[in-house]
Amino acid sequence: MTASAPELLLATVTAVRDAIVKRLGVDSLNPDAKREMEMALEELDVMWEELQGQATLLLRENARYAEFFQYAPDAYLITDAGGSVREANQAALELLHAPRDTVVGRALSEYVGDDDRVAFLTHTVSLMLGGAVQPVAWRAQLKCGAGEPLAAEFSVRAIPLKKGGVGGLCWLIRPAP
């Protein structure tokens, strides 16, 4: 099992702190070096406290985002570069008449009607290759659970990667008027 980034950071800070404390215990340190080590230890402790505060803030903001996403009134999905659903909010699950565990990890194209699937995949691939900045929209039939197909309006935007390319797609799906 690999350690997470916060666990690795904590292990590193703890190891550095322990090394400084051990070095401070050596009697052969001159007073100036000892004072510098004590200041370094104090700075390390202050930086660690600040990092912990930032981590708490980030966790709170992440939970807030997750709640907004989950309870948005429209169906939102995030797909990866391969077209598999990575995230789906409650409205999307209700629209698809499917539980989260059957939607997440499944290709979004499987929920598109057979007659519209080729066009859907063409739009999706062109977005992945071109990474359009503006949202792209079109209509297609949506297969929702065991019920009748539903005319739906898809609006999608590429999620750009910092170093170029596309990391996935963000989808808004609404029943067509």
C-alpha cells in the first residue's frame, strides 16, 4: 500500500524535526549553531501549522464543491478521456434511472440511443482531440433505465489539462423541450 501525499509530507516533516531535535541534544554544538537550529525548528513548526490550516480549508472547500455538484438541479456528469463516467450528481442518476454504482465507471455512450451513438461518439472524440473552449450542444435520445427513450439535450465542455490536451469532459444533460 502506497502512502498518500499528506502522509509522505508528515513523515518528512517528522523526520526533519526529529533530526533537528537530535542534533540540538549534542553538547558539541556552538551557541550560534544551536540558536540557528532552534530557530529552524520553530520555523518548521510554524510552517507545519500553516500547512495543516490550509489542508483543513481545502477539505472544507472540497466538501462544499461536492455538495454543490451533488445537489445541482440539472444532470451533471464528468467523463474521463476514455468516455467513462467518473462523477455523476443526483439529478443525473435520477434522469438515467440508475444507481451510482452502475453509472460510475460505465461509458456514457451506453446511455445514448443506438441511432444517435455514432454522432455522439463523433462529437465526443472531436472534443477530446480539439479541446473546444466553448461548450458544444446537440440533441440525442437517452436510454434511461428500463423506460422509454428520452429526447435529451447534451451540452459538453472539455476539461483542459495544465500541460495541454484534455483530461475529460464535463456534461450537462437536460430533457429536450
